[in-house]
Amino acid sequence: MIGPKVQALVSSPCGSGSVADAKSAAARPITEDSSYTEAVQRHGAGDFAQAIRLYRQVLAREPANARVHDNLGHALVSLGKFDEAVCAFRNAASYEQGNAEYFFNLGYALAVQGELEQAVAAYGQATALRTDFAEAHFRLGCVLLENGQVAEGFAHFMRRAELVYGIGPPPKGTTPEPEHKRRHDREQRDYLAGGRAPPDAPAVWEIFQIEDGGRLGGPAVNPTNASPALLAQWRESWPQLVVIDNFLTEAALAKLRRYCAGSTIWRRIYQAGYIGAVPEDGFSSPFLAQIAEEIRSTFSGILAAHDLHYLGAFKYDSELSTGTNIHADRSAVNVNFYITPDNANLDPQSGGLDIWDVAVPSGEDMRKYNGDEAALRDFLRRSNARMTRIPHRANRAIIFKSDFFHKTSDCRFQNGYLNKRINVSLLFGRLGALTK
């Protein structure tokens, strides 16, 4: 049954025809109209304007043809005409209300337009019609997150992970995988086996296993850190940052370590020698949603104006990794914290974050700097930029303004699966938003 929000999305087509025509339209072939054949050819060749003209000719004769409306919507998206694309996808969904793809496409166009509640409804209908629609669960998670609904979004990210990695044959990773990923997976395989894994044990990439990720009964983020002195430091420091020790409660830190060790979530590969975990691959338990929500509420003086729009974890093999390059992030505020025990760190004066007191110049494209390390270092030299090194400490967090250039400090950690350096990063707000 279509819920009230979704019913409102699809009950009034933008063009001629009526919802009652949908069944007869769906029963006919897509169309025998020669204009349609030419439209598809033009569309495929990238001549979107001509394809749009021809699709509309077909619809003048077959106004209830859902597939043509959908194709028209895709062509309009290609030209950036999202208002008209919403109308086309709305028509497709109204004339064939059982087609999950049409609701998915409608959700995309609405999300681009910033119509988040309607996008949630459209993606929600896509997942209701096809419960195994992994990409729709992912997109629904994204718009829920953007709409400030962290827990709800994370539930759909986790559903996407279950569908992709837990049902049917898992997708193959990069071939050949780099040594740092192979080493990690061998070590995690042994860890999951409780010792040396037997030869017939499945490879880590074949397993979808999530450690206990239920919410804690008490706080996850240490509430005592949110002091007036911290907020004053945030407003007055340059570069704009604060360092917070004992960031998570002891129970939360222990639980997060277990989650990161026992969950087969480390599926993103970075050629600089580290790997990552993201929500759509299973780094999205209710416990992680609790951490994200509590970070924003605990440090509301810094983050209240900024919604969460990214969460990820990164794990480094310090023998094989050079860490992240110097970069800035397309957000307002970063929260970066470390969970590896201090006794794993062989260089207590490093292993954390290097941050410069120079931001991306106003009006310039961040990609120009993030994509060219040599040019960026030259820019920092010409700007007389000063670097501050914040050493790694277990359960230390660094909150900083995202557009300051920063990178992973040089790090040396002990060998062994549980000794690998792990940091969790959250991005809040949009680039250019006020942070004071």
C-alpha cells in the first residue's frame, strides 16, 4: 500500500493522462513509435536536447507511457534540468506505481533539488517495492542523513551492506589487491578464527560479519569535556581547533575497538597503504549512530548548526602506508579521533595529525590543491604556513575547521592485527558555513 506521503508524490501527473491509464500503458509494448527509436539513439549518442524533443513527441501521442517519461527524465538530468526531470519521473512513477526504478529515479531528482522529505518518501517507496534494492537503501540512507535522521539513515546503510555482502556471492575486490590489504585480511582471518585460521577457512572478503553494535545504555561520548573553556578555545584558536582527551567513555571505547576488530567492514582500499570502512559497507551500527548523535549534542556549541554528512574509519599498516596526503575537506567541521592503544605506538611524539594554519583560499577550487601535492606544498611555502603536529593518543579527538590543510602524521606502530592505527572521522556541515 502506498503511504500518504508517497501517494501525494505520484497521484497527480505533471502532464496529460491520468493514473487510471497506468495499467493499460504498462500492458502495451513500450512503443512502436519511430520517434521513440530515434529518441533512444539520440539519447545514447549524447544529443540530449534532440532526444528530449523526440520523447515529448511520443508522449503527445502516448501520454501514459511510463517508460518514455522515465527516459525523458534521464535526458533532462543530463542537461541539468532537474525541475523538469522531477516532473518526468513523477509521471513515470504515477503511471506504473509498482516499478521501484521509477521511484528511485524520482528520489534522485528530488534530492538534487533539496526536496529531502519528498526524496525520502520516493526512495522509501522504492525499497518497499523491492526490499533487496541495495542502491535505493544506500541513497535513502544518504538523504536521511542529510535530513538529520542519523539512526534511520544508518539502518538503511546497514541494510545495503547486508544485501551486498551477506546475501549471495560477495563481490570481488580489487584484483590484484595491494599487499597492505592482503596482510590485513590474513590477520583478520586469524583473529576471527581465534588463532591460526585453518586452510579451508573462508577469506575475509567472503564473510559478512558484524560484531555487536547495539546502543550503550549509558553515554558513549564523555560529557565532561564540553566546557565553556573548550568553546572559548574553539572560537579563539588559530588554526581553529581543539584537542580533547578521554573523548569516549571507557565502555564505548572498548566496544568500538571490538566492533572494528571483529567486523568485516574494511573493504575500501587506498593505494597510499591504508584501508577504510564506510557506513554502506557496515560501519553503521546503532552504536555508531549513537556516537555520531552524541558528538553533535555534546559539543553543540561547535556543531549544533552543522548536520553530519560523512562518517568513516581508516586503518593503517605503518610499514606499508604513507598515510593521507595533504588535503582539505569539503565540510565545515571535522571530528577526528583515535582508538588504537597507546602501547602500540612506537613514536609517541607523532602518529596523529599535522595541520597547517592556512585554509583553501576563498573562491578557489579545493580540487586544484587536493589533487596536486607539489603545487599544494609550494602554496604552503609561499604562504609561510606553519604546521602544528598533534601526536596520536588513544581516545584523543581533534575537532578542527575542515578547510585548513592537514594530513596524517608520520606513524610507526607495532606489528599485529590489534596494533594497527585506526582513526574515525566525521564531517559536519558544508564548506563555507560559519564555524564561530
